[in-house]
Amino acid sequence: MKLFRIISIVFFICFVCNHPIFAATLNVPSEYQTIQEAVDASSNEDTIIVSDGIYTGEGNRDIDFKGKALTVKSLK
């Protein structure tokens, strides 16, 4: 019974409280061609890592985060 309580508490924290234990890392351009594609595929608390380079054109400017709580950072 004690183990069941511990597991229940962990699930509560992870799923009900939206805890970032399962946050993903999305990489531009190796996984997603543009920053906007990565944002569109992301969930709250995810991190988007942008490799070195110059990103221009559609999908790489005027980024719409759609209200998501994300971290976007460079590779370095």
C-alpha cells in the first residue's frame, strides 16, 4: 500500500500539476526546419535549441509562441 501511495503522488505531481519532468528538447534545424515549426510542435516547458547560423524568411521571424511557456536558446 505504501508503494501505491508513492506512485499516486508522483503521478499527481507529473500530470495534474503539469510538472516539467517530461519536458522535451527540440532542435532547429536538425529536427525542425524553422523555429516556428519547433514552436508549433512544442508543449509548455519544452526547450527549443537553435544551432548556430542566420535564420531568415518565413517561420524564422515574427515567431508566434501561442501562449506556450517555452525556452528558446542557442546551441552555445
